[in-house]
Amino acid sequence: MFTDYSTDDKIKLQAFAQLNKGYKFKMDLTPNGVVVTDAIDCDQSKMDYLNKTEKELLQEIKKDREE
């Protein structure tokens, strides 16, 4: 580990503080990433439903015109 190269306790403490800060940011971003992914999936399913409904309506209109 990076702290094995230094014998100065102050440098080790600073290194661990920076590492801890990085992990904190990573943990803050991880839950938000899940929320964004879920929102994209929700929007995609709504778009799929709307496209399917539109296709069905167009087929009905075409069928009605043929009759």
C-alpha cells in the first residue's frame, strides 16, 4: 500500500485522509447513479408503451380505411 513507503506519520495521515475523501465521493455518487439508471429505464418503458400504442392505432386507422 502507498502508506508502506513513508515512515512519517503525518504523511500517512494525510494519505489516509485523501483516500477517505475519495471513498466518500464515490459513495455519494453510487446511489445517485442508481436513481438515474432507474429514471432512464422508466422513461424507456413509457416510450416503448407509447410507440406500441401508436403502432396499434395506426393499424386500426389503416384497417378502417380499407373497409
